[in-house]
Amino acid sequence: MTRRQLLWLRTDLRVQDNSALAAAMAAGPTVALFLLSPGQWHAHDDAPSKVDFWLRNLTELSRELAALNVPLLVRQADHWSAAPQVIAELCRQLQIAAVQVNEEYGVHESRRDQAVAQALDALGIDLHSHLDQLLFRPGSVLTKSGGYFQVYSQFRKVCYQRLHSALPALIRRPAAQAPLPIVSDPVPEAVPGFASPTASLRQLWPAGEQQAHRRLLAFADEQIDYYQSERDLPGKAGTSRLSAYLAAGVLSPRQCLHAALQANRGEFDSGNTGVVSWINELLWREFYKHILVGYPRVSMHRAFRPDTDALAWRQAPDELAAWQQGRSGFPIIDAAMRQLLATGWMHNRLRMVVAMFLTKNLLIDWREGERFFMRHLIDGDLAANNGGWQWSSSTGTDSVPYFRIFNPLSQSRRFDPDGGFIRQWLPELTGLNNKNIHNPAAMGGLFGVMDYPRPMVDLGSSRARALAAFKRLPQRAPETPT
């Protein structure tokens, strides 16, 4: 009797280097499943552009799976609480012997998978989970005392040691299986409740593994050498623009690591500084996923540093709205926010700048920014987004000291010296020279002739207000896993 396998796809929308797919097809005839869960996606603040990106990649993946004779079924489970029943019923219908999945790490994802495993166990069906979206399984990179690392540099050091001794291997694309008497379901073009993005946004983020690999190889061949020197310049194409593909699992971190090593002649922490810097960014992504498991409170709207939950955040809805809409009166802030609204993505340096402005200069709760980003980011990822926001707001692990507050004017002059990025997103300021474009308010009376708001806050007094708020916090207690 054949042991038919069900591959339950989530954020692993590829056939190359897919751990669960390879395991399923090695174990028996395989059928793939994707669950549409719009209610859950809304609860998680997933952006319409992100959901659209999933669907477009799922359409491309369906074609790749068809070449392997693996039918793709699409089912509805509005919330993940319905997943156990939906999957169990499908397993009964198809006489499934085992379900294969790639691990996911949020609290809700873990509870969902545990509930599905229990439902399947009652039917005598095994659920096999595989390491796939990380290089190292959470819990395998620990301190000498057995805890999760809280400092990135220490985590990175151990990761490099592990990589030197055992490089994670790429998994080959499986050979096609014999055809099954099961017809694939069509992938919907849209999901109710999630508006379709603009055509221009879709063009910025083409779907499919071929497009992702083309972008990875182009970056490794043409740009990675300059990554260290250009990654902080938003006006240059200095970053990989691969985050959306990693978040959806269209690319794996193993594929990215191998491409980087090939460009650096096999070196991890020496050789080309651009390659080393980019590998370090891959490990930042890894670090925040491990934090999500070791300290699950961060995925439940709580600060990593419990003492900072006592911060007296301001309730300032008008200021929050102005920040969200790119009307702060600080050009680098507003250009960054308009980039996010138009493209579903923001340059990483600017993510830090706008986050510090919101949480320090406006003293608005980091959770407001985290939520707004997730609702607009095509590369929205709970661990990375939460880690970045808590780092910037000085509430997180290994975060920036509270007294270090980016000045948006000096950040603008340093990283967009000719104002090219600002002019791209704030056309009303195009006519200003390279000095005034960073701070139009300094022009005095001439400022009023332009359709651009005055600065919404004084940088000096708002900085002092933030420092005072942090100084009023109780003494920080040692962190422990929760």
C-alpha cells in the first residue's frame, strides 16, 4: 500500500531547496495543500500587497509542482482554529499516511501546528516538521548556561563556528513522481478583504522562483561587493531587495548563504567586506527568529525588556496620522513613509530612522509603528519587524541605548547627501538645492511658498522629553526566557 503524503505549504512557496517537499516526495506519492486564512491574516495585520504576493507566487508554484506531477489543493480555513478540522478531513478523503510541513515559529503558528498534530494523531496520521526557513533550529544555538542569546554579536560568533564546521547543504529539486488521479485547484487572484495593489507595485515584485533567483544572482554578481559601502544609501540600489522572497519562502536562507559564499570564494567572516556584511544581515534575521521562540512574549505585543512596558507613551493620534501619511515636515521621514506606501517596502536604514522618530521624538508607542508597518510591508515578517521596532525604541534585545536618538536632519545629510532620494518621493521639494532640501524650514519666510508642512516637532525639546521618560523607568531587571 502506498503511503500518500500531504505537503502543507505555508511560507515556503518554492520547489528548490524545500525540506518538506523533498521529504514528502521521498516518502510517497505527494499532494500539496495551501490554506486560505483571511481572518487570521487580518488578525496578524498582513498587508494586502503581501497577501497578493503570496497568491501570485502560489500561482507560479502550482506550475512548478505540476511539472513534478504534484497536485496543489487550495482550501479555506478562515482562522487557524479551523485548520485541524480542514486538514484532518482532507487526510481522510485522500487516505493520507503523513503530513509534511516546514517549521514556523510564532506563538500562533506553534499552537496551530500542535492542534493539527493532535487532530492527526487521533487518526493515526503523523505530522513531520522540518527545519527550512532558518539555518539553525531554535534551541540549538544557546549560551554556555543553556539560554537563548540576547546579544547579536555573541549569537553571530557561535553561528559562524557552526557554519565553519557544518555548512547547511542545499536540497535538490525532487524528480517528478507518477501522476496522481487528483486535479489541482485554481489559485484565486484575490482574497476578499484584501485590496489588490497597483500594477506598478506588482512590477516591482515579480513572482516566482525564477524571478527570485534572477534577483539573487544579479545581486551576488553585480552588487554584493559594494554592499557594505552602499547599503545605507537609500538613493542607491545598494541592497538585495530579497526580503519579500525570503519572507514568503520563495527563497531559502540556505540559497542566499551559498550564493554569498560562492561570491566570496567560500569565506564567511573574511574576504570581501560586502559579502561578510550581507551574511551578517542574514544572521540578524536568524537571531530575531530565535528570540521569537526563546522569548515568545515579543510576539504577543509585549516588550522584550519588561521594564519598558512602564514607559509613558503619548496618545497623539493626529501626530501618528501625520507620520503615517508622510506629513511630518522632515523630508527624509516623509520620503521614507511615501516609499513604504507606494512600494510595500522601505530601505532598512530609513526603517530605523522613522522608527526612532516615532518612538523617541514623538514618544508614540512602538506597537503603533510595528502594526502600521505590518499592514503595508510586502516583506512583513513578525520576528524581523518586531525586532527592528524594539531595537529602535530601546525596548528590545540588544537594542540601541535609549539616549542614542537618530537626528533625522543629520541622517538625511549623511545618507542622502544630494537629496536624490528625497526628490524622488517628495516632488514638491524638487527645486530646492542640496542644502535646503534636508531642512526646508531653515529657509524662513520662503518656506511658505511650497506645499510642504512645517516640522511637527522640535528635535531638541522632543529628544529631552524622550530621555526624561526613559529615566523615569524602574531599574532594569535581568531577562529570563518566558
